[in-house]
Amino acid sequence: MYENDIQVRIGFLIKGTRKKLGISQRDLADGICSQPMISSIERGDYIPNAILFMQLCGRLNISLDDSFLKEELKMGSRKLGGQIFDLCKKHRYAEMIAFMDQPTVIDDLSSNEDYQTYYYYYGCGVYQLYHDAISAKRYLKMAFMYASHTKKTEPRSEIDMLVMNALGVIEAKLGNMESAYQYFKVSHKAAMLMQDSRENINVVGYQYGYALFLDERYQEALKVLLPAFDRVMEIESYFMLPEYALLIMNCYKQLGNDRVADKYKAQFEVFKDLN
């Protein structure tokens, strides 16, 4: 069995976290789904749809967005931005939020982009630390209000896209899939049109495609994932490359195209130890 298959990895993740927390399958399922469904997910026999998956992650305090940034975002002084990014990359979110709450940090912000980046970091940090999607959405909406695009519907910068993409992730976790897909669609379109090699943008197509995959919309997922994968290759980046290959492989497997699935499986094996 190919243990890196997404449905098996999801099963391992759910089961391992549930046991670590001392929660029974019945308690995990309560108010969300049936106990037999939890059992099927943990065995790797069933892939939960997006809403169910986000609900289970919420109950287990699982975050799947630990690697939401590869490169530092510009904010205030270079020293300030570097300190926040370093805490973020080390997943020291409590320290990051405490640091950002200092008056001297606020005083160092001057431009709209500074404030936009500040609230983006803060919203992501709040979610990672407390798994509070409502509060995270509030801070990300504040970041959204500082966007560089006047109509706030067409992201023009890296941070614009990251904010909209993060809002898509949060809306999905809240079960608001129509709103989530709208954010994903706009941010992905902008990312594909943007002539920029910034690696942070790599997450945009992946998270959109992953949401579609969990909704069993495999053809639509491929329409998002394949050009995004090509972009990552074109900018000679390895950030998210193995994740893309694995997800594309699983889309083709679900569609019954084992020949192409094997091609991306081989690419995953090459990419997974890089970067």
C-alpha cells in the first residue's frame, strides 16, 4: 500500500491526534457524523468532504496550515518584520502575538501594507494558537480592508493574495464553502496572472485545489492544480512542490487514470526530500 496516499495520511492524522488527546471515536463523532464514519476515515477507507474534514480538525485542534509562508513579508522596519517571521516559522505563535501586542510594534507601522501584513500575521497566529476561526476571520478581514486594490476584489500584491487565500481557508473551516471558493478563485486567478517568483504564492493554488479535492471535484481540482504546479516549476521553487505532486496524483487515482497518477507519484518521490 502506498502510505503517502492522501486518504491514508488523513486517517493517520485523525486517529493519531484523537488517541493523543484521549478522545474516543464516539466523542469525536458526536454532533458531527457517525462513529462508523470516523472508523472508516481512520482506516483510510473514506475521504471526508471539506466541511466534515474541517469540523473534525476543529474538534481535534488540528492545524493544516503550519507552512503558510516560505519567505518573509515586508512590514515596518526590516528588523521588526524579521522577528515576527522568525517566530512564525518556528510556530512560536504565543510569543509572536505577545510581541505584536507591544506598543512599540504598532508604532513602527506606517503604510497600509504594514497594517495589512500585521493583521495577516495576527489572524494566522490566532488561528494556529487557539484554533478560533471566528477571531482569525475578524483579523483577516481587517487585513483585507487595508488591501492595495481599491475595489477589494482584484488582489494586486503578494500580501493581497495571501490574505484572500487565508480567508478562503478560514471560511472553509467554518463550513462556508461558497464564500471560501470565491476567495480561492479570485486569489488563484491573480496568482496565475502575477509575474512574480515569490514562493509564498505557491500555497494559493494548492489550498484551492485541496478544498476541491476534499469536495470530490477532481476534474476542477486538476484545472487549478496543474497550472499552479507548472508555475512552481517555472520559478524553480521546491516549496509545496511535493504536496502538489501528491495531490495531483490522488486526483488522477480518483478519476481512474493510474498511468498519469504513477507519473506524479514518481515526481513526488523525487521532490519529497528536496528543499
